[in-house]
Amino acid sequence: MRYAYLTETANQRLVWALLDYAFFSQFGFRAPKVKKLPCGKPVFVGCPEVHFSVSHTKGCVMVVLSDSPCGCDIELSRVVPAKVLSKVSSVEERQSFTPLEIWTLKESAVKFVGEVSDGDVYQFMAGTRFERVGGKPILQNKEHIQAMTKLYGNYQVAMLFEGKGTLPNLIEIGERTLFEYGRCADVGC
């Protein structure tokens, strides 16, 4: 099962509390410890069948919990500089997507793979192409990867996950709910 949760804060500690909350909501017990792979991608220790991705921006955090590889990004509405956009996207992408949709889809793809060869994120982003088919973003030449992008209030959200199925709905959780959960479950960093 896949979930995406949003809350109103960009506090780094809340990202991990939210991940624990999502895990608890899905499985009924606290999330395992998290470690970072050499490439920097966070994973659950001893629980390789559960994948997750996290993102935060001013005023909001996002967690995606999945049974397959996934990646997500959330950005407060802003202008993406044309110079950066031309570096990471094709003319066709710029005609099909808004600049922030492009940026969040590309960031989600980076988090999806976890490691970029030679560490050149911009080159990876430029080589990762999306197209819009029937109103839906599609990652070119990767039929097994699902993508979604949505404007959620003042936030642009994107996520990718591997496999066939239905993309998750976005579920908003207010700070108070998360703080109450944190107090009851003694969530720490």
C-alpha cells in the first residue's frame, strides 16, 4: 500500500516523525531505524521490502511510504530560473509541463534511483525525460515506473514509484495531529 502525507512545517525533525507516523499507520508498530546508504539514500534497517522517500520545503514536509522503490519532491510555488530549467529539461518537456512540475518530477527521479553516476545530478536530470500522455506524466522508456504531479495549495508535489497500480491519494495531516502522535509515541530524531 502507498501513502503520501503532508503537514504544515519544514522542520527536519518532523520529517522523521512523519515517516514514523506513516509507518505506524500502515503496519501498527514503530518504524525501524533509518540508515543512509553510501550514496546518501535513506533506507530502513532490516526492512528492505518497505521503501520510502522524504522531501521538505518552507512550510511543508512530505513522506511517501511504498512497497516498491519510490521518490518524491515537494516545493513551495516559486520561479525556477530559466538557465537551470534549460539545463535539466528538453524543449518538449517545457512545452508540456510547468517549470515547477519539471523540477519536482526530476527531483523525484533523483530520489527514486538514489545514486547518480559521477554525481552529476544536472546531467542525470537532463537525461531523464518526461512526457504528458492523456494528461498524465510518463517517464520515457520506463513503462514500469508510475509518476504523478499535482499542485496542492501553494505546493507543487511529484512522486514516482515502481510497478503497476494506483497512485496514492495525498492525505493532509495537521501539525497538531503529528505533535499528539509524537507525544504519545515518544518520537525522536
